[in-house]
Amino acid sequence: MLDKIMWGNITLLQLIIAFSIFFISVIVSRILSLYVRKTLKNKASKDNMEVIIKVISFVILIIGVIWSLSIMGLKLSGLLVAGGIAGIVLGFASQSIVGNLISGLFLIVERPIKIGDTVNLNDITGIVEDIKIISTTIRTFDGFQVRIPNEKVFTANISNYVTNVVRRFEYNVGIRYTDDADKAIGIIEELIENEPFALKVPGPLVWVNNLGDNAVNINVKIWSPVSEWWGLKTTMLWRIKKALETQGIEVAFPQRVVWFGDQRANNDALPVVKSDK
């Protein structure tokens, strides 16, 4: 019964062996992937680990497929010719898929982004969750998962917020014209000096940026480690405000001078200051 011809010169026994080899290769691929993931969990970054796992899985599956086909008596040369023809047909029929596949391979090799990076792709900002052969998955800060074809990822302007080890943020702090700008600058500089996550190199910059309509605007630029950037940015501005107010320097708000009545020679009409606060 096992010698029964099923298709061409392929017997039932050859089919059973070929499918068994392919099935075993799938199981081996899964087991090795789990083993590599467990072994490299604390020794490699998540991105590097995922690339290694995918390469191992693909190699084992390809070996399994080639071995299975050889068991059935199919020659590799014939497969290459058939694969070439099929590739041409599929290339014309699905150019976008082929483009995404090639772009995915380039992304894995070039690695402009990695799993876990915070990036902006085509005005989509979030954390890279996975880089597959065809598409890249990003989880936005609103909790949405966005799948972007790799062809668009590869040709997009990519802003990677965590590639560099340091990052800068800045504020514009407006104080009243009646306040001492030099004193305000000194207070801000001292506050930055006492902040352990504010880097000395590159150093902070604090200076009067411009004289606005309602305030003297002080520009503050601070560098910090990228891991502490968001936390420091969200707290430092409020700390600057409180430190200035403690020393009697107030953050300015828009004001207008409104005149009531006619402007007469005796100047008996008094101006009234109206706040837009």
C-alpha cells in the first residue's frame, strides 16, 4: 500500500516521509525559537533577539522544505526554473507585496528602527512593537495598534526619539518687565545645576530670547538622558515657576491699557489696566 503511486512517480511512503520531515522542521523551529528566547532573554536586546529567532526559524523551515522535496524526487534545478517563472508571474501580479518584502529585508539589515523604539512614521507616533517581513506594527500612545507596510516605512522620513542617548527640551518663560531678568536667569540656572538628570555636557542654555508685548521672554534649553527626558520635561517647568514666585518674580500674562472718556488738556481721564488673565 505504501508503494502506491499518488502523483507522477511519488509514492504514498514518500509523501508521508516528506510531510513528516516538514512537520518535524516546524516543531524544531518552534522549540529552537523558545530556547533562543529563553537563553538570550537577559543577554541581548529584544530587537536583536527577535532578528536571531526569525533567521533561525526561516533557515530551519527552508531546510525542511528542500529536504521534503528531495524525498519526493523533485530536482532542485527544476524547482529553481519553476520558482523563477513563478516569481516573475507573482512579481507582476503583486508588486506591492514584493516591494514590502524587499523593504522588510532592508529594514532588518539597515535597522533604522528597532523594537521598543519611540518613533514618528508618516505622522504616526508610538512605540515599535514588531518588525515583520511585510509590515511594521506601531502602538500609539492612545493604545491603538497601527500596521504600516514596510515599503512605506522604508521610504518615509523616520524620526527616532530614542536612538541618541541624550535629548534636549526647551521652555519659554515670560516674566514681567518690572522683574529682574538677571535674577530670574540665576534662579533657573541654580535649579538646573541642582537637578541630577540635567546634563552638564552638553550644558544647559538660559538667556533672554526676546522682549515680547507683555513679557521679557527667557529661553531655557536643557539636555537630559533619553531615558529621563519625558519625566524631567514634565516636572521642570512647574519647578521653575514655583522657584521664581518664591523669589517674588511672577510669570507674566497679557495686559492692555484701556482709556475711558476724552483725553483732555487737564489729563483728568485716568487709564485703567485690564488683564487678559
